[in-house]
Amino acid sequence: MEKFFKLKENGTDVKTEMVAGLTTFLTMAYILFVNPMILSATGMDKGAVFVATIIAAVIGTLVMGLVANVPFAQAPGMGLNAFFTFTVVFGLGFTWQQGLAMVFICGIINIIITTTKIRKMIIKAIPESLQYAISGGIGLFIAYIGIKQARFLSFTGEGVNKVFSAGESTGYSDIIPSLTNFKDPVSQLALIGLLITIVLMLLKLKSAILVGIISTTAIGIFTGVTQVPDFSAISFAVPSIAPTFFKLDFAGLFSDPSKFFLVFTTIFAFSLSDTFDSIGTFLGTGRKAGIFDSNDEKLFSEGNTFSSKLERALFADATATSIGALLGTSNTTTYVESASGISEGGRTGLTSVTVAGLFLVSLFLSPIMGMVPAAATAPALIVVGVLMMESFSKIDWSTFEVAMPAFFIVTFMPFTYSISNGVAAGFICYCIAKITKRETKDVHPIMYIVSVLFLINFFINGIK
């Protein structure tokens, strides 16, 4: 194990890696229950999606750990599953079988752009200031996810009428966030958990985040938030994956020539979002933690194909999407929650293998895995967000053309609930700044190409 994962070389050990894997798993285990709930709305079998979610996570995460030797976990992505259900199926009228065919094609595209080094070229083209902004922005995004899961915020709908000079008026609904009154037992438990985790972090307990999750879950039993199942009445039988396994409908997807443009633009939207979600996660968490160090960065820039951990991680991420589609789930992607395990000291693929093993066990013990409430994992995400704020200190905020695109990356990630939207806003603003300053030669051509692709994607989504 030491020889395969190079634990000492990466400054870690078996115990640290396994604790990190358990921490990552607990912070992302919600996908086991949320993904089937969202995708089943399309008519997909809920039990089959549950099994597909787990197997996709196991395979994708194992490839990440054994091939790339990095501590990142994969599973069907939140946001991408909602896009699959509410946009592709409900909005555009495709069947879920045709949607899975699109996801599979998206995965093949991602494999192609990875093996042809297009992804590598994109990463090398991103200016250092934007890389730091992506890292800090992901931290803020993670913290916002935690704050929402903790129910520290309440959202009030406010109807507003505006009267224009022509005498016409229009109404719209405005959603206003505010601090919760903490009458909710979930927010109360999350607050207790956050205080526990902060104190443990200040005391420099090595497994502070994991201990915080477990302690909060235990306290939740007495407050009624942690639901303890009746083990005498539940079934541990594994549902069949047959209803979704290999159910991709390529023939139906391309049966109507009038929909070809719509099909290709939807696949493009899938691929663009998936690609930059993953790139953002790797840059935001891997480089800050030293997983992709200067030596790996040199190999990435100058070495042969797959000579660096980052390249192998990108390949592992690319293959997971197509595998997930064959099983019966939407895009499988690298989880930003991996940062929680990395914060616990995870540095090698043994962390990922641990996560994969826990996902596999959850196939048979889902009632037990479901005991950990969001109120217990939310404090962990908030604390991880705090740890990732360090990247902001490396951005030159006094120079407007540097600060402006960095600011849009940082703000758009949490405000639009999307890593790729934040990256898009920053890239576009960066190009605008350089063009305005007549410094176009300082921008890598790929930055212009990617920014134009983002603009096209926004335009297409606007006219659908």
C-alpha cells in the first residue's frame, strides 16, 4: 500500500487517508438519496437510479484513486442532474433514455478533449490570478452550500410592481435572504455542530472535521433531527439496476433531423458545464493543498501524455460520465466536497479508494448511511470554505483589470450555484479587460475561444 500510493512521499499515512475518505464520503453521501429523487421525476426507476448512482460513484472514484492517485471523489453531479430532469426532459421534451444518450456522448467528447490535450491547453491558458480566484470562489461556494444546508438562511418571496414612464407596469417576484430565527431544530443542531467543529479546529485536533460530523449526528439523535431507522422493519435488499442499465436511446435522439441543432447544443451545454466544473475543482482544491505541486505542474506542462497526476485525474473524470450514462444516471463528475477530505489530510488515491469502498458498502446499508443529517455535514463545508479563503491574499486587488474578473468568478460561483458560471463570467470579463487595455497579445488564444463558447452557450440557453 505504501509503495503503490506513495504515502510517505506525499506526507501522509494509512490512518490519515482513511479518515479523509470517510470525511469526504459523509459530506457527499446526500447524493445517494437526492439523485434518485430528482431523476425519478423523469419516469426513471428510483431503485435502479439509486444503484446506478452508487456504482457510477464507485467506478469513477476508484479510477481516480488507482489511476491518478489523487484524493478526489466522483459521483453524479448536483446541478447537472437538475439540468437533465428539468431542462432536457421537462423543458425540451426529450425522453430520459435520449437524455442518457446525450450524457454518454458528452462523456466521449470529454475523453477526446482530454486525450488530445485540449483540456491541458485550457488549464495552461488560465492566468494565475484567475486560478487563485477559482480556488477562493470554490471555497465561498462550498461555504454557501453549507450555510444553506444548515438552514442558517431563510428566503422570503416579495412581490414588487414597477411603473415605467409610459404608464405600463410589470410585476416580478424577488427572493430576499435573511438570517434564520433559529427556531428550526435543524439550524439549531447545525449551529451546535459548527461551534464544535470550530473549537476542535482551534485546538488543532487532526480529525476535527470528521469528529464534528460524528458528534453532531449523535447529538441530533436526542434532538430528533437524526432519524434512527427501525431496523426490524427495514429491508437491506439491493434494488435491480435493470430498468436503467444500457437504456440509452441513440436512434430516437437522432430520428428527427429538425432537432439536430437542439440535440447538439444541449450536448454542448452538458460538456461545457461538466468540463469547467471539474477543472475548477482541481485547480481550486488540488493546487492549494499541494496535491498538484510544482513538480507535477512541470510534468503537466512539459511531460508526455498522462505523466502528471493532473492529466490522469482529468482522464478519470472524463471517463466517469460515459460509464454513469451506461448504468443509468446523469453526468458523473468530480465533487467539490472532496475538499473536506483534503482538509483532513487526504493526499493520495487511498482517500479515493476509501470513499469508493464506503459507497459500495452503502449499497447494502443505505438505511444506516441515511442517518447522517445535512445539519451534521453542513458545518464541515462551512469550515472548509474558511480554509480556502487563503487564495484571495494572492490576488492583486489594487489593480482593477486583475480584480474585476477575479471578483466575478468569486461572486458568480455561489450566487448562480455553479462553478462553470463563475469561470465563464471571469473569463469573459478578463478578455474584455485585456481588449479594452489593448493588451490582447497577453491573452492566450484559448481564453478567447473558451470565452466565445461560453457566450454562445449563454445565448443558446437564453433562446431555448
